[in-house]
Amino acid sequence: ILARTVGVASEGGDGVVVTSERQRALLQRAAARADAASTLAAAGAAPELVAVELRDAVSAFDELLGDRVDADVLDVLFARFCIGK
């Protein structure tokens, strides 16, 4: 469901605006994991398998919201911005 709403809104459009490739990738990862969890649950898979997919979806949202910072993000920040010593 989420994957169908992610995109760049045109003028007057109803889409979700993302400002970077990183944000788009994280939203797509969250959507894919949520869809996988839904598929597993509908198929009667073990709750533990569903939880793994949901945990990865939440992790993507955490990274998007800045609650978890990946080392790659820190590398980009230090490469793009002059941070005082």
C-alpha cells in the first residue's frame, strides 16, 4: 500500500514529496517489508517470521526519522558538510 503512495507530488497533486534518493529508498524498503509481513501473515506464517519483516520496516522508518543513524549517513554528512573540529 505505501509503495503506491510514494513519489514526487506534481503541482496540485496528492503524492508524497521526498527530497532525496535516500528518503525514497528508505520508504521503498519500509513498504516492501510491510508488504512481505502482510503476505506472510495472510499465508499463516509463524508470527516470528512476520515480526522480522515488521522489525525491518520499523528500522527503515527509524532511519528516515533520524532515530537511528547508519554509518553510511555519517560518512555522507562528513563528506558533504564542513563540520568544525
